Amino acid sequence: MSLRFALLGLLAVEPGSGYALTQRFAQSLEKYAWHANHSQIYPELNKLAGDGLIEVIAEGARGSRTYAISDAGRDALQDWMLSPTRDSRVRSEEILRMFMLSALEPPLAQDLLRGYVERAARQRDEIRAIVAHIESEEDASSPTQFGRFAAEFGVRQYDAFLEWARWALARIERFQAEAGQGSGRGKRPSTTQ
């Protein structure tokens, strides 16, 4: 269901063809929010048009169509945006690994956490570059510029992830130091503290 609203949201910002929308997904939504490929996007565009939520505003070579959101589409998008989230369950393999971290021997847990630190710093820096690019664009004076709020959320989310990974790494290192820096097979640190 969210693909429908992702497309409506992209079309609310700017009309586009199926190809252009696929590119926008790849450039802005896919990595951080929602994945969709052209085999999903084109049928959904047909459904949206059939439901009167978008309209074809231009036709080009080889059957290319440019779509724009309709008034009914804007109303539907607004209703969806302002309604409570129906299913906020998250399925994240990375978070599952965080829950299971204490199942690893401390040296292995440290290796995993060091990887988290490196990856979180790299991804945060990538998003910071996106933020800098967004702010350098012509319409940077717009307080609701497309993607700006999500990009800032991403920076802050990776800052928090980085802080957590460093905290967890320091905790395990402290535990090992207190255990006498033995084989790492001592008592595991409690996950409840």
C-alpha cells in the first residue's frame, strides 16, 4: 500500500514518467525508506490512473507517459500522511543482531561493533553530503524542500547509531579489562544494565 503513496508523494513534488519515477526511487527513497523497481512502479501507476488519483499530462515516444497528481490524489495523499501509522513493526536484520550481540564471544562482538562504527560513520557522512547538496540547490530557501527533513532524520539516526555502537564497544572492552583480558570466555556482560 505504501508504494501507492510514495508515488503520489513523488508526483506531488513534480510530474514524471514511469522511468523518471524509477530514477527518483533509486536516488532518494530506495536506500533509506522504500524499495520499488520498474516492474512494480508501472502497474501501480496504471492503478492510480484508473482510480483517478493521477492523470496523464503528456505522451511521448514509444508510449512514454508523463503523470501528474490529481486533486483526488492530493486529498488521498494528505489523508494517508495525517492518518496514524497502521503497522509500525520493523523487520531489521541489523536490529535482530543487536538483540543477539551477547551470544557472541567478546572479541567477535567487538569486531561486529567496530564494523557498525565504520559503516554508521560512512553512511552518516554520505547523508551529510546529500544535505549539503540539497541546501545548495536553487529552491533551498523552501522550508519544506523535498527530502530535506528525511535527510536530516538520517543524519541524526546515524549519529545515534554511531553513539550506541561506540558505547557498546566501550562496555565490552571494559568488561574484558575487568575480566583480566583472558581468553574472552569469561562471564558475558549483562544486557539488562
